[in-house]
Amino acid sequence: MMAEYDWRPEQAAKSLNRILPQVEKTFAVELAQAVHEWPEFKNRLHREWERLFACLHQLYGWQYDFFYTLEQILNMLVQYWLERPVELKLLDEKREADPLWFLSENVVGGVLYVDLFSDNLAKLDDHISYFKKLGLTYLHLMPLFAVPREDNDGGYAVSDYRAINPDIGTMEELSKLAAALRNEGISLVLDFVFNHTSDEHIWARKAKSKDLDFMAYYHTYPSRDLPDQFQKHLREIFPAVRKGSFTWCEEMGRWVWTTFNSFQWDLNYANPEVFRAMAEEMLFLANQGVEVLRLDAVAFIWKKLGTNCENQPEAHTIIRAFNAMAKIVAPCLLFKSEAIVHPDDVIRYLHPDECQLSYNPLLMALLWEALATREVKLLEYSMRNRYPTPSGCTWVNFIRCHDDIGWTFDDQDARNIGIDPVGHRAFLNKFYTGQHPGSFAKGVPFQFNADNGDVRISGTLSSLAGLEDAIEKQDSELIEQAVRRVNLLRSILVSIGGIPLLYVGDEWGMLNDYTYLTDPEKASDSRWVHRSRKRWNAREDLTDQDTLEWRFFQEMVKLFSLRKTLPALQNGGMEVIHTGNPHLFGYLRAFGDQKILIVNNFAQDPQNMDADHLKACGVKEDVVDLITREGLSFGKDLVLNGHQSVWLDIS
Ligand code: GLC
């Protein structure tokens, strides 16, 4: 059979040749100042244009004024490239010479809320030394843009992508901070909340005033007909707060699509104007010095009747188009996808032409699962089959973040190893809300859905791992057990393939903070239990060696710095091994001549990995645990204490 003729390369080139001379005329004055750099930009444009064209054609090619869209976009690319500060262009060059820099063992991430951590951006500058002491090279600042004063979903309802929330600072301060961080080898990561805006965004306000152009920025409907048809297939994301995914807007006299809260209006990417406008916001942020954009709620950006409107092919096309534009204008910019969906769908966002990074919600959920069951079969089975990522991409691993924990494992994976997924999720929810006999966890239910009994879990790492309960009981043995659980999870976070992302506060063992219950704006959202302000003061206690905080902090610093000495921990890949023990989760990390075998005991009591299994993993002589520096003689079983993690250098 003859291959189908692909007309796109030719037409892409034709369009570019038609539009570019016009664009060069428009920017003639500016380009005269940039004669030396222009060829470099044009190289990138020619390199990426065909794939950008193909994405845009797929999304908008059917519209009569598609050529106008192309023109607009090309003008925008040139404008933002011209505006891009010199130091960022230098960074672009550096990253282009080493495009896989983020796979290095040296990359260690942290995430925090500016207002909770340091009140504002200006003061955050004073804490760069703290980040350095911890070893961070990647700092994600939670959404800090202008938002509605009251309801704003912790910053995820953005009213202006070019203005910082005045309580936190200014855009100028943000770019200054980005530069200061960059000078210290720390990359700035920000959210790109591109699925929705707040209902106070200028676009939403214009839509409310019935400006047709801006009404077309959102999905709006005069009656319940279409919303009802869509709703049949939609998942409810915040069922405890509201029913359904549509909100009546009195001013417009129309229903608006609101996947999350009623004040978060979903953008209509079927409208090329929305695509272009959001691309502009993206390039604007890139030009402030942001190196990684966390693409918020990626799964939801495209709607199609009769589907669940999650993970649609067009969602991928949109991100690929953004990726191509970033490669043209700001090649140092990376994307991280935030898709907290089924693992089959999560992995699909990972591609060098799409998101180079992705959160790894499956690992996160299964680490907690194994901690509760003390057995690793589901973790082991899922990771063996689902860990590999496309080359040039990697996971961003986390144990806790600002959101809840949902049990996103695959039902069939569970069944394959004899676990009933429904019953198991019910058990985990009971366990982590402290209702299961013998549970150590102090989690708080999040978004209980009365219709189907679903619930997710909020809580900090330490509280979920038993520290809060142990402290309440004033039981030193229980406290030690909790400390060991926390350290076990952190050891895996740091050693398993990908970028470890620390939820800042967990380095010193932050516990749940229940004060949110007294704040009417937060009380209905239990995620605030692990987003605490007052406890950041504990940072100052990190010199007192008698405190748990100090111990936690030291251990974290030690693990991060150990990671940076081990080339085997680069590159993201890992191989799950057979430990021969249902409580031990083990994997190999290797690079060049170095090979590290990491074994983690999820049981509370000591466990053995026998000599035969060790040999099968490549142990061929006496080895040393890099964490404790204790030796293991060849031919002997490896004995791990309860919740111990060992990193054996078996090179
Ligand atoms: C993401 C954020 C979450 C927010 C939601 C809506 O999932 O992590 O905190 O509520 O998007 O923007």
C-alpha cells in the first residue's frame, strides 16, 4: 500500500514563507538591533514550525480565517523573543547545549507557598541560603498571581497572569527573585493555570457584560440542554462543595462550564483566540525567568460531547503546540504536567514534544498504600510495569504536595495480584483517616462524595506517618516508629528515578494544622490542614539538636547531598528487582560504571533479603550501605531493621 501523501510539510513551509516577510517588516526597527541573533531565532522557527503548524491546523485548520491565526501567532512569537531579556537568552543557549540537564542527580526540587513561608516575595530572597543549605536546585512557588480576595482555590483561580497578588509582591520582584535564584543555581518553577481563569479575570468580566468576543473565551450555554448532555459523562472533582460542572451566571444569563469551583471558569480552547491569548501569557511568564511551568489540570482543557472531557487528544495537541512555541521563543522552558488521572493517561503527557516532566501520582499513592499494608506487592507490580518514561523525560516524584491523596492505581493491576480494588480503596481511606484498628495515621477526609462513597485524604507527611498520633500519646517508641516511616519514604523519594520534590516543611516534620477550621473561607477544604502558616517558624529551631525537627532536617540534607554524589541516580530510569520478601521493595539504579541497589523495608519488624536474591541482583562481593556506612559480607543475607532503607553500592 502506498503511504498516504502528507501535504503538511509543504504547506507549512509555504505559509511561513508568506508570513515571515510581513513579520520582518512589522518588526523592522527592532530586528535591526538584533541582526546577529535573528538567524538563530529563524533556525529554531524553521525547526519547530512544521510541527507547530500541524498542531494548529489540527485544532483550528477548519476555520475560514486560519491563516490569520497563523499570522497572529508568528507575530507574537517574534514579539516575545524580541522582549526576552539577554540573560535569559544566554540561559536558552546554555540549556540548548545541555538539553537534558534536568535528568541530573544534582536536580532536587522544593515547593512552597510564598505567603505561608515568608509572607511575601521580597522576604523570600532572605531564605535563598536556606534552600541552598537544603540542597534545592528547583523551586516551585505555588500560585502567586492576582486572585479574587475571598474564593480563589489557594491561588488556582487567576484573575491576571501578569500581576502578582499584591499581598505577595510585584511582577518586578518575581523577576528579580528568579534572577537571584538563577545565580544560585536554582530554577524557578511556577504554575500555568491554563484550564480556567477566575470569574474576576478581565475576560470573564467582559463576558459577563455580554461582550460576544469574550463570551467565546468560555464555554457558555443559554439553557441546560447541552450542560445536561455533557454532565452525564463528567466526573465531579469537588463534589462536597458543589454538584455538577456548570454554574449559572446571572449577569450573562447563561450557564458557564466550571470543572472545579463555581468561580473557576473553564477556557474554551476551541477558540483560537483563547489559544493565542494564553500562549501570550505563557511567553510572558517565560520572559520573567520561569524555567519550568507546571501545567495545571492538563487533563481538562478540551471538551467533547459524549466523552468524560478528560485527556482528549486535542489536549495533547494544545500542549504540543505550546511546547513548539516555547522551543522557538524560550528554549530553556520546560513543562511539567499535572495530570492526577488514571496512570495510563498520566504517562501520555510525557514526551519531549509535550511535557518533559510529569508528577508521579501513582508512586506517591502506592508508597502510602505500602506503608499501610506493610506489603509491597501492588507497589512492586505497578512500578515494574509503569515506571519507564520516554527518553528525554522524567518523573517528578513527591510524597506529599499541597493537594489531597487519591488512590489512582489501576484496578486491573490490583486484581492481577489478588487485591479487590474497591475494598482496598475503602480500607486505605479508613486507614488514613485513623478509623482502621491499628492505624497510626491522622489524615482528614477530603471531598467525600455521598453518591458513590469516594473520598480522598489530606494531611502532612508526618501526621499521616504516625508522628502526630505518637506525640499525642507521648509514646517515645511510637515516635521513633513514625520517624522511621518518614525517613523510609524520603529515602525512596530521593533515590528512585526522577526529580525528588520536597513539600517544604516536610524537611523538618511539619504536622497537621487544624486552624483552617476556624477560617470560614477555608473550613470546607481540608487541604488547608497541610498548608500551614504558623509552623514555618519551626525553621528557626533547626539548630537545636535535641529536637525532632533538627533530626528530620539533617536526614533530609544528608539524603539530598548523598544523591548528588551518585551518578547512578541520574537519568530517571530504574529497575524493580525481586527481593523474595513481601515487605521489601527494591530497585537498581545504574549509570556508567556505577550501580546502586536500593532496598526498602515496609514492615515494622526486621526483614531479610537472602543472599541468593542479592546475588541475582548483581551483588558479587562485600558491599557497603551508603547511608549508614555499614558493610555487608558477600554471601550473607541482608537484614533490614523495621522501615529501614539501604543504598548498597554494588558497582
Ligand atoms: C490542580 C491544583 C489544585 C486545584 C486544581 C484547580 O489540581 O493542584 O490545587 O484545586 O488544579 O485549579
